[in-house]
Amino acid sequence: MKSTKLSTLLLTAIATLLVSQFAFAGQAAIPPNKTLATTAIQAVQTTGKPVPVVPTSTLKVRASARPVVWLTKTQLLTKSKPAGKPAGSPASEPWFCDWNGGSFLAYCPYGVETAYGTNKIAGANGGAGMTIAIVDAYGYASAEANFAQFNSDMGLPACTSASGCFTSINLSPYDGSGSGWDLESMLDIEYAHAMAPNAKIVYVQAYDSSYDGLGAAVETAAAQAGVVVVSNSWSGGTASAYDFYWNQPLPLLFAAGDYSSWPEQGFAGYPCDASSPGTNVTCLGGTSLYTTSSLVRTSEVGWSGSGGGCADGSLGDDPEYIPWWQGNNGSGICGAYHASPDIAAIADPGTPVAVYINNPYWTPGYYGVGGTSVATPVTAGLLADIDAAFVSFGKPVIASLTPSLYQAATSSYNYYFYDVTSGNNGYPAGFQFDLVTGLGNLTGKDAGSRFFGLTPASPGGGGGGGGY
């Protein structure tokens, strides 16, 4: 234990030293805008409509990103009330969770986990033995305390630094409270844990929101012992010069964007448009998730804000050609160019999740939150569950996710994926692969199957499940 903590401290010190060079290497640091939380809260309260907490207008330099998180409901009550809770749901979940008395307000951990069936993955044990890394910009010292309150309210296992479950690595001199990155951080931590409640969490806070800052944080996260996936709920203008940061030996999940299709938003979402050899990027589009009052999924619809498009260079970005792993899936939509996203999950602010936050810029309590920022940590937790199942069967964890997804779709699409065939982000959702939801929603219990789960893919390879 001592040697592990020492290694973490050494890596943190080295990373902090490296990222601190940004302000001295010709690139000015990007300080947080601490007015954005107040602006978003006021906008929702005034209009009653969802808003992005950090709008695209904040991307003042091209080589930077923004969290793709939307605020839709403010100051949800935190006290539990009886009446109308779904059968089997945790008694400690607050009254507003999932369905209450015939009305839906916001999904909570039990609702998302049940709708996606992560509690039905044989051998997963809530992601036990796995570690999920979260990367966001700027320091947020209240994260662990906020996380503890969320776990207590939602009836989830505690995950603390004292127990070794939660690790915070702060590479930033800035406090991100009020910037929107604080809300993003809590969303990511809380819902990765919701989907994999027995997995450990490593929370890495980047120096700033530049690609250099975030890229160095991704490198730091990927280097931590036991990490099996890195969740990145942010996107920005394309900048292929930074592709080298995403050359990591484990899956890197990224949000595909939240201003509709790339032509609609006016730029290709980065790094989701990247397909350079060696990158290990999987991009998440967004859906509207609908369930019965007992939390059985009835449908998913492509969210109108889901990012997606063709990396063909038409928006001033560098063209990225179709990677070998897209194969027969997606290859026709964008011609010779890379198509995005890869898969999708819950994101629509109209079917939000409840996120707890407490700092001077947010009234303590729960907020309704959406955006492809939700899809990313939800999928990170799902992947940790699948990895834990594989390890319990004596198999290795998934080192390269995206090629395996496309191989699975070629082998037996209906087994591995829930096809999202309706919805529109400027492009229509449709049969199997589309530019709103990619291949659709990954079916965890089948992707994590002992005998027919996801398998490694290689150029020219075929086949589907059946072990490693």
C-alpha cells in the first residue's frame, strides 16, 4: 500500500512539473470562468429550458475543450419521501428519483443501472477489482465530500480516500468551483460509481482546459495502477497536432459533443474526429432514455444535441480517413472518411440524471443534468463491469475497445447492441450505424458474456464472440 501511494505521489509530482510548463512555453494558461454556474442557473430558472453550462463561445482558443454538460433542473429536494418508489429501489434514494407517483423527474443510480442491466452482468460484481479514471479541468477540492453525500443519499457503497477507493490527483493551481467543470466532475464521479459501485475511482484534475493540460492529465490517468478506462466528458475544436496524447494502452472514452451534428455546431468535435494510428479513442453520442415505471427500457431515441459527423475536412479540420476497424459498419456514410460517434447512451437533458454538488457557487443539493457528459461516465462504469466479469472468467480486460465494438457489430449486431433507429441531430438516426448514435447502445450483459463477450480485433480479422 505504501509503495503504491508513493508511486502515485511521484507520478503526480512529475506530471504537475510538466504541465506547469504550459504558461512558460508560449501558450498562456486558460483560467476558469467562475461566473458560468450562476449564469446557467439563472437561465434555467428564468426560461425553464435546459442550457449548456459552458457554451461553445467560451472556446477562446482553438486548442481547448469544454465540458459538454447541460443543466435542466435546479435545486431538486434532497430529503427522501415515501410514496411511489419503484419496487426494489433503494429505500434511501430521494423522492425525486426515477418515477414517483406516475411522474418522472430524473434518473438516479438505481434507474440507470436497471435500465441498462449492468446488475445482470454475470461475474461483474459491480466492477470490483477495476479502477475508473476521470479527467476534468481545474482543481475541485470539494469532490470527495460531495461524492460522500451522494453515496449516502443514494444507498451506494462508500468510496473514500481513506479506504483507498477514491484517489484525487490535482495538477492545477486553479479552483474550478463555479466554472461548470465542478458540476462536470461530480457528474462523472457519481455516475461512473453508480454503474460500477465496487470499482475504484481516480479523479485527475488537469492544469487547465487546453488540450495540453487535458492531454497531460489523460497521460497521468492512464499511468495509474489498475486503471482500465479513462472517462473524458469534454470536446472542442479539432486540433490533430494533439493526437499523440490519445495513444494510450487502454480505452479512452470521449463525449462526441452536444450542439447537434458537427455541421450544425460549425466545427468537428475533437478528439472524436481523430482516427490516427495508435489512438485509443471511443466516442459517445447521446440518447433520450425512456422506461416504464418499473425501469424497464421501452425505447431510446437519438438526442437532437448528440455530436456526430464525418471527419472529411469540410469544417476547417484535418481530414481523417476511415480507420480499419470501422470495416463494414459506418464505412458508407462518410465515404472514405472517419465517421463518429461509435456508440451512445443516455444524454438528453429531457431525461436527466440527478447530480449532487455543494460549493459556494451552487446551492447544496441535486440538479437535473444532461449532455453526452452523462453517456461517457455511464459507459465507463459499464466497461468496468464487463472487465470485472472477464477477469472473473480468467480473461484479460479490454485493452482496445473501439475495434472490438465494430467486430462485434459485424459478427452479431442484434446480440451486442440495442439499435437506436429514431431521432435526429441534423442527421437521421437509422438502421444500425448512424451519425447520431453510432452503433447504438452496447448491451452489457451480452458484451460481458463468458462465452460470447467482446473479443480483441485486428486488421483483417473477423468473427465475433467466443473468448480470448
